[in-house]
Amino acid sequence: GVETVPAALRSRHHIDKMPVRGLLKCRLLFGIKIAAMNVRKLVKYMTGLDSCTLNTVNA
């Protein structure tokens, strides 16, 4: 559970090898990568809700 987020950042978003220099740019890019993870989770959640509502309406 706890190790999932750092592992996903390392494998999917390549957080260890960011192509920027400087503290501010690194923080900005890191924030963008975290936002991308959150948007992906939200989209996955919303599509799951759509399939649930379609199943209950058609039943």
C-alpha cells in the first residue's frame, strides 16, 4: 500500500532521472507528475462509476 506510490513514480514516470536542473524546476516537474497520477486515478474511478450505473439501469 504505502510503497505503491513511490514505485509507480519510479517505474512509470521515471522520477529518478528527471531531465531538468534546479530546485524550482524539479519541484514543478515533480508536481506535474503527481498531478498526472491523480488525474489517471480519477479517470479510472469515473469510468468505473459509469459501468456501475449502466449495469444497475439495465438490470
